[in-house]
Amino acid sequence: MKNTQLTHIHEELGAKMVPFAGYNMPVSYEGVNIEHETVREKLGVFDVSHMGEFLVSGPEALNLIQKISSNDAAKLIDGKAQYTCMPNADGGIVDDLIIYRMNEEKYLLVVNASNIDKDWNWISQHNTMGADLKDVSDDYSLLAIQGPKAVEAMQALTDIDLAEIKFYNFKIGDFAGAAHTIISATGYTGSGGFEIYVKNEFAEQVWKKVLEAGADFGIKPIGLAARDTLRLEMGFCLYGNDIDDTTSPIEAGLGWITKFTKDFINSENLKKQKEEGPKRKLVGFELTERGIPRKDYVIADAEGNEIGVVTSGTQSPSTGKAIGLGYVKTEFSKPETEIFIQIRKKTIPAKVVKPPFYKG
């Protein structure tokens, strides 16, 4: 079990620790609902240092990225980031990731913690053009500072104008005494804020200064449980739940990051699937009676026939509703369609809704 640079601090704070993607991670401190509301109303800080980071550089960097990723990275300029996924050869997804363009020949790829080795092997295998690849996952710590007060609270820690960093843009500079820090507006909560990439040696110092700077604004440390409820309220996919090696980006509603203006791995088959329409689609839904949907619960039609499966579900702290994501046969995917979730021995009615569930 790996620790992050901040594991000892989470333990000192009394966090409930759990194994996650091979790391010892804080799942909660005070409780998921309190932490969730803190991010929605004020700001919170997450240790997400378990995420993976790969540097792709050299004259062939963009060619490799274009081959392995579904989005069009040629559209990136320096200081911009892009959400994308890596399709596999069978119609599924190796991983979803964020690409940061540092310069014309240098990109940072940020991948899911549970997929670091898989992604590294996949990218290396397809690096026939000889781009320079470096796994820097163990060198960097990553803090997500999320919430509507993030800009105001963190401005004291840097000379960079945080209010000027638009969504999916980033700047590099000093932050909380750490030089060459990446300050990126690529959060996963829907409440604004930043993700801060620092060298490991600065992690503890930056964590402490972030908490000091945010003290007057109500900052709290936040665990992975609230990270999950926050992302689910936005309808954001979680790898391993809503997307995986068997789900295509077209089925998952990720057509917007699947650009057929270029060739990439399995692009012809995915283009055909988009043109013909997938047989199933990932939808959002709300229960219309009491109950909480959970991963792998069966989704049925009015006659009780199985039409799909729940991939993520929770009781939404912000809306008070029971919400979820799941795959259903395409004919049941229109908003307002009535579907039924089989919870233990009961069948609970629900309706299809278009995420986000929380509109802030």
C-alpha cells in the first residue's frame, strides 16, 4: 500500500483511511454530507496525489497523443488543457484523462490512479513514432482546491491572477512558496476552483499554507467519499463505474470528446457506431420514490424486463434526491422516460433526467 506525502497528516486529522487504487487514502474526515456542502458553499481541499502523471515530449509528442486519444489535441495551445479518453481496439475505453499542453513539444497527461500501469503500457506499446515518454507519477503531489471561495481565498498565495484562469486553462508559477507549480482550473466537482501540481518536497508546505489561507473562508479537508458525490451530482463519469474497457465513448455520452477529424485507435468503428446509433446509452436518473440506487442494481421497464444496469448512485446532498447513472437500452434513454430500479426485493420507479443533477 502506497502513501502520499500527506498520509500522516490525514491520519493526524483523524481521517477515515481506506485502500484506494493501491494507495492509503482519506475517504472522509467529518462525514460525507458536511464535506460535500463545504465544497458547494465555501471551499475544500482534497489530496488526490494518487493520480498518475506522464510527460510526453519531443517532435513526435503530438502525433502519439493524436493516435491514442479520441479528442483533437491539435486544437490545444500553450496553457490549455483538454478532457479526452483513450479508446481500446475493442470499442471500450482504456482510461479517461486530461492533457495539458506545456509547449509545442511537451504535454502532461494526467491519468486515473488505478490505471497508471495499464495506461503506461498502452501508450508505450503504441509509441511507434518514438516520442519521449516519462512517468513522473511518483514525483508529484496533487491538491484539488474546490469551491466558490477558492479564487478569493487562494489569491494571497500567488502573484498569478487566479480569477483570470478560465475553465480548462492553467498557469505555471509560484504558489505557496513552491516554484514551477501548475495551477489548473480543471476541477471535478462543478463548484469551481483549482488543481495544484507540486513537486513532492513542497506538498506538506503547500497543504499547510492552503489551509491557513482558507481558514477565514471556512476551508476544510475533504475525502474521496464527498469527491464522489460531488462529481455524481454533475453527471461526470468515473472510470471503473460509468466507463471501462467494455463501454464505448459514444455509449457513454462522450461523443463531444470523440473527434473524427483525425485517425485514432478504433476511430473507424466508433464513427460507424455514432452514425448507426449505439444500442445502449448512459443516462442520468432520479428516483421518484424512496430508495438509494447503487452500482450494479438492475434497471427494468414497467413489465419488469431487464433493460440496463446502475453504474453509480447516491443520495444527493445538494438536491436531497436519490440520483444515479446507468446504461439502458437506447429506446429508454430520452429524458422523462419512466424506468425502474430493483433495490433488494423492491422495484422503485425513477425517471431519466439530463445531468447535471445539481445546477448550482
